[in-house]
Amino acid sequence: MRAHEAGALHGNDAAPTWLPFPTDVNALIPGLWSSTCVRDADGALEIGGVSATTLAEEVGTPAFVLDEDDFRERARAFRTAFTTAFAPHAGADVYYAGKAFLCGAVARWVDEDGLGLDVCTGGELAVALRAGFPADRMALHGNNKSDREIARALEAGVGRIVIDSLAEVRQAARVASDLGVQAHVMLRVTTGVEAHTHEFIATAHEDQKFGLSITSGDALTAVREVLASPELGLVGLHSHIGSQIFDVGGFEVAARRVLDLVAQVREELGHTIEHLDLGGGFGVMYNTQHTPSTPEDLASGIAAIIEKECHELELEVPHVAFEPGRAIAGPSTQTLYTVGTVKDVRLGGPHHRVYVSVDGGMSDNVRTALYDADYSCLLAGRVSDAPPEVVRVVGKHCESGDIVVKDEYLPADVQRGDLVSVPVTGAYCYSLASNYNHVPRPPVVAVKDGRWRTLVRRESEEDLLALDVG
Ligand SMILES: *Cc1c(COP(=O)(O)O)cnc(C)c1O
């Protein structure tokens, strides 16, 4: 799928093979930009009715610009698609995976739009509780929960605690017993299916930190232990197979293995598992290589798979849950940067590469460095008649791997002071942001109906200095 790096080494002579030469370097590629994003009469990008130029002046750069309508439409689309597809059976819930991006406003939208919420640390739980998110529609994840995190979840009345290990079965029972409550738990099982993008790998052994292995028998042991613990109530089984998945094939193998366990639990322990959570991981379009499915196609495809497997195993279709994070948050947001240094670097012979430096970088988007992600970008403050040239958009950090967009066409007259916007930065960008080089983290502003408002304010140097108390 991925173009070999050597392709890009030809600099301006050759873009990576996957990157099409633009017919119009100013045009918005369909599917890449949030639903309200257009070019305004001045040629600037406009998101939620607010121009990128206005945002840059009033908010400053870098800034995460979140298209509120886009986020909420996606959240509702997933909820509607899955509840509709499973309406003939026991129904479905959709939980937004808060780790993709969480703040108070997002928690309130997710609540209003009828989704549940996944949190996986005490910090995420605190954000959700402060926002007034109903605890019974929350799930607490994590492979290394502290007693305190479990206790806070139980005190708040969190609907499901997703247990990740045999040790945690006993830990949750002990904490629940100390509090005199019963913990409602799911067991996260590993199916040996690992999915990313267009491929998935199905193996028998699972060399990773999450979950209880079905193959080794740990999953069945955990079910037996939960059923024997009066402090624990078994809600169901959970499986999450990976991220940025485009194909339901991975879910097919995983669902079969989990449902085999459901059948085994029924036969050996006489217990009916009523809830199945198949996790998240639905892919988004970061560039033209990616072809995400609609929520409707995902939901109907997965429903067909589960119906078939349940039929073969003579099981009732359980109540199901799904946990999209990236597919809801990712496409809603773009990052607005200001261009600084533009450098044309000779690569030997006729080859060269144009490095466009922006005022953020790996501190606000580490995905390129961490996951080899391929982002896209556009000139955001104006259109240009200059010919397209391949550039590399880099940050301001002391790290040569500080790349935001590895290869993209921008107009050849891109210069200091220009605005550049990178789409689909709503998931795993702010939530993975750091203070590397003591660069304060950007704000997150929501745009809607011609107005912007701050959801998370820009970090200041005072914020950074305030932590340094030694
Ligand atoms: C990360 C995660 C998700 C969300 O994954 P996306 O790729 O953002 O959809 C859902 N469930 C669990 C358990 C996760 O760890």
C-alpha cells in the first residue's frame, strides 16, 4: 500500500507513487475535509462558516479547529447505523472512545447524541464526570488500572469495567468488596486477530499486553472466576482487534472466535453471555490511499457476520457494542499552522526537496513520526496559480523525524506567513500532544454557524513554568 521511501527521495521529480499529481492544487479533495469546510470568496478555507484567516488572527497558530457539526453528525451516524442494523436482535450501543480526543464539550455532545463513552484512565474519567456524563453509560478500560481508578469508577457507578487480566479479576473483586458494591465487568479477550488498514493477521498466539487469551484458556478461566465472585457481575465479553481498519474481514475472524467462547461458556458453565463488545478501529481517510466504509456498510456487514456465526452456533445474537474513536473525531478537525522557513534542499544530482517549516510539529501531531502516517495539507489562507511542487511539511522541534506531512503538493510560491492546514487531525493528535522543547500545546477551538469558541485553551509559558517548582 505504502509507496517506498526511495520514491520520495527523487524530491520534486517524483512524488511517492500513491500521491496523484493535483489537477487543481487549491482544491479540497472530497472526503478529506470536514463537512462544512469550503474555500470562501477570498480563497481562504472556511470551516463552520469561519475563515481560516480570521481564526489565525483571533486564535493564533498552531490551532486545532474542530468542526462541531461534522463531529456530531459522525457520532450520530455511527449510533444510528449500528442500532438500526441490530434492531432485529437485542440491539446495539455505540461508545465513543474518548482516548481519541476528549474534553468537557465533547463528552457533553456524545451524551446528547446518545452514545456511551469509553475512558481508560482516572484522568479521562475525571474529565467525563466533570462534564456530567452519565456514569452508567461509561466503560472503564485499561490494562493496568490502579485500585484508586477502579474505586472511583465504582463510586461513580460506571456501567462496565473492562477487565484485562486474571489478576484484575481478583483486584476488581477486592476493591468492590471493600466498597460493599458489585462491579459490573466485561472481560477483554484476545482472539489473535490483529487488524490494520487493508490487512489483518489472524494467529493463534498473542504476543501483546492486552486482554485474556482465548487460545490459552485464560479467557474461560476468567469467566469461571467472575461467575464465582459475588462481588462481580458478568456483563459480557469484549474484543478490540486494532485500528484504522477498512475491511470487516478482521471482525469476521474475531467475532467467530469470541462467539465460539460464548458457546463454550454456555456448554461448560451453563451461562449465557448477553453482551458482546467488538471494540473500535474503523478507519478514516488521511490521504487518497484510504477508502473508509460508511457507518451503514460497516454496521450491516458486521451484523451479517454475527447473524451467520450465531446461527451456526445456535446462539441468540447478543446485545452488541462498538467503540469508534478515530472515525468520529479524526475527520472533524484540522490543524492550522503558519509557515516559517522554506528551504530547498539539494539531494544530489538534479534532485531536491522543499522543506516547509511550520510553527508546531511533533508536539501536536506525533503520528507521522510514531506511526509513519501520511497526512495531506492545503494552503489555507489563499489560493495560488503557481505550479504544484512536492514539499515536506516539518515542525520546529529539534528532531529530524519531526515531520508533519511527508509528501504533498503545495503551490510553488508557498512562503513565510502563509497558512497551511492539515486535515483529519482530530484523533490521536491533541490526545498525544507533548511539551517537547517546552513548546506550549495548541488550543482546540470549535467552529459552528459562523462562530468559533475555545474548547481547550492554548497552553502558556506560565503553565509550563508553573509545573517547575524545584
Ligand atoms: C483505542 C480503542 C478504541 C478506539 O479505536 P479507534 O481506532 O480510535 O476507533 C476502542 N476500543 C478500545 C478498547 C481501544 O483501546
